[in-house]
Amino acid sequence: MKTAVYPGSFDPITNGHMDILTRSCGLFDKVYILVSDNPDKRCFFSTEERVSLISDAASHLKNAEIAVLKGLLADFVSKANAQAIVRGLRAVSDFEYEFQMALANRELNPKAETVFLSANSSHTFLSSSLVRQIASLGGNIAPFVPDSILSKVMEKFGQSS
Ligand code: COA
């Protein structure tokens, strides 16, 4: 069985993440969506909220399973018996950081192969912080997040749908 891990902060999950996740689910038998619970990166949505949003957005992906990452990604990959870490590349600017992480993860776990999927061209500008900024200023985030979580995300910013 080919298993992959798709890690991230998902603060919140966006259509860009969903694109990478959906395509990963087509490539692997099982995909763990791994929600980072990193005290160094303060998230706007709590871990529970981020998990709940992903669970709503990805409920149709039957081979996807949500998990929370508390330690090292390389260790989770070992414990999950996964063969691959999936990361999305939006632009060349993502490359240096992603390449460094891929090399570090392979050093920590030689079996952890990082697979890069190129983002859909319509999502190359998209990030969670962009969504948060637009929402906090009262803008329309409907084009950027899955329909199934739109009202929950807007609610967090005090907007009604
Ligand atoms: N579509 C939309 N946005 C995307 C995207 C895509 N396809 N791919 C990345 N992004 C955005 C995210 O929205 C996020 O935006 P933001 O900074 O505006 O919130 C940004 O790119 C980076 O996001 P993310 O993918 O969540 O990465 P991260 O750097 O926050 O977290 C981990 C990366 C969780 C994989 C990493 O921190 C990790 O492995 N942590 C565990 C500890 C560990 O093992 N450390 C050693 C690693 S070598």
C-alpha cells in the first residue's frame, strides 16, 4: 500500500491545499493530512478548529485521514509506514525552503521521499495568510476556500455568509 503524508499548518485550509490533497489522493492509496501543532508558529485557528475545517472540506476523500503532528515530521512518516511526503510548489520562491526541508527530512528518515506537486496555476498566489487578511478586512474569501467551510471561516472573522 502506498501511503503519503501531506503536512501543513492549514490555517485555514484553502482551495490551493485542496487541489494538492485531491491530486495526492489520486496518486496514493492513503494520504494523511497532517495538521501541524507547532508552538513556534502561532496559528489564528486552534488545532481543533483547523482539524474540524479539514474534516468538513475533505469528507468526500475516502482515502484521506486527518492527524495532528506534535513532533518531527520524519518520525510521523516512519510510524505511519508512509513512503512519501507531499508538498505543493506554487512558485520558484517556494523552492529553496521546500528543498531544504526535503533534504533535512531525508537526513532524519532516509526512507522519507518528498514528492512535489506543482500548484494549479489559478492558485499560485494563494496562501492561508492572504485568506486571513482578506477575511479580517471584510473581503470576499469565497473564491479561495472550499464552499463547505466558507461560513465557519467567515464566522471566525465575525462575518455572516
Ligand atoms: N495552496 C495554498 N497555499 C499554500 C500551498 C498551496 N498549495 N502550499 C503552501 N501554501 C501556503 C500555506 O497556506 C502557508 O501560508 P501562510 O504562511 O500564509 O499561512 C504557507 O504556504 C506555508 O505553509 P505550510 O504548508 O503550512 O507550511 P509550514 O511551513 O507552515 O509548515 C511543516 C510546514 C508543518 C511541514 C513543517 O513545519 C514541519 O515539518 N514541522 C514539523 C517539525 C519538523 O519535522 N521540522 C523539521 C522539518 S525539516
